[in-house]
Amino acid sequence: MTFIDYYKILGIPKNATEKDIKKAYRKLARKYHPDLNPDNKEAEKKFKEINEANEVLSNAENRKKYDKYGKDWKHGEEFEKAKQQQQAQRQHQGYSAANGGYSDQDFSDYFESMFGRAKTSSNRGNRNFKGQDFNAELQLDLKDVYSTHKQVLTVNGAKIRLTIPSGVENGQVIKIKGKGGKGINGGINGDLYIKFFIKNHTQFKREGNNLYATVDLDLYTSILGGEITVDTFNGKVKIKIAPETPDGTKIKLKGKGFPVYKKDNQFGDLIVTYRIKIPTKLSDKEKELFTELQKLR
């Protein structure tokens, strides 16, 4: 297996922070994305390398193994176990690192014999391993995740058809089993982890499954009461207004909020806050009537 310098691929130093890695990955991923470079094999290859580098370096545990074991980072845990077993065996046979009978080179050779020769006929060389997990990001509008829908996502040049459940939240990560890298020596494929970034261009504010909205209420209706029509996320509803409703009053419209993730026909609530609008550009007659009211009060 040829060593690939993931730091060089992302153009960052080895002491780069998590923020540096994310920034470099996003910049390069946009530049070489297949949708922006159709039929460009070189850009497709570069895009795959960028995703692979991000997959390793954005994960603290994977990065630690990569920094320590290089190209063999996936098998670090197996190496440590093998190292401990061989050390115990040698000590049992009377060897020790202090008397020169044991060295790190011995472990390197042993490690190579286990994982470095995929085509060897030995049982240890034919061990299979799970493929690499992939990470991807998907940007959607809040309206997109109000109902379950299907979408095609391009990951490492491959088109994957996804069913996106309603109620997905901003920053949520879901796993698509078996859609990562191919397994080694017949091992199972890795998984695909998709992180969602939800943009909100609606009048509603979302907090969990609840939605929040502010509705203007004219002064006369707030004082005398009446009925108004307000927008919900999926239509309009009529609401009765009690007489003498003060500014800032909140009401709850049960079940008019956002869908609950992976729970059919369950919704949060819509919280409406009334904002009283003071009339302007009053006529002389209106001013006269307000003056009379003021005297009565």
C-alpha cells in the first residue's frame, strides 16, 4: 500500500487545527466537486483524494492512528495487540529489549507480515477488513425536510439515492450502511455518514420540533376581540381573539409545528406571539374619537 500524505492533499501543516482541516476541505471540495467538473477525470480523482484525506484527518482517533502508523493506520489496533503478544512470547523465551534481543524493527517486520502483503497465501495475510467510512455534507432548506423525500447525492463520483426522513435537524448526522469505501480482502464495505445543514428562509423559527412565529394584531381587534387568519407551515388557520388581548400574548397551536423525526404523524406545536400594531395617519375624526375615549378613561 503506497503512503498517501493526507496533509499534503489538503494543503495544511501537520499541526493544523480541526477548524483548519474543515476550512481546507470545504474549499477544495467545492473546487473539485464532480457537479462543477463534469467529465473531468482528474478533478474526480482529486475529489476522491480530498474526501479520503478529510475522512481520516477530521476524525481525532483516525488522525492519531494515521500520524503514528502512516499507511497502516487502519490496522493500528491489530498491530498493538500483535506487538503485545509477540513481546510476551519473547519474554517467555528469555528475550528482552534491554539485552538487544528485541527491537521495534522486529515489530515492523511482523506488522508487515500480517497486513502488508494482501496477496500472500498465509492465513494472516488474507485477513479481511471493513472499508473506509466516508463523510459527506448536504445542505437543504427547512421546507425540504418538512416531508420525507428522495434525493440523489454524489459521493466520490458515485450517485447515491437517499430517502431523507422528515424532521431532520440542522447538524444531524445519519449513517447509510455499506455506502463507504470497498472492503479489503473481501471485507464489508464502509459506511457513509451524512451531516445535514438546514437553512431557514421561512417566517418561522424552529427549536426542536416546535415552531415560533410573530403575528401582527390591529389595535381594534385586540381591544374588541374577533377572528384572524394566520399562516402555519402547511396552510392557514383561523384563530379567535379574546377581547382586551394585550401585546406579547402567546398562544399554542397544538400539532402545527414540525414533524418529529422518524415518528409518523407526530408534530411539535406552533407558538404564536401577538404584536399589537398602533394605527398611524389618523384622520381628524379618529383623533377626536380617541380623545373622547381618553377622557372617559
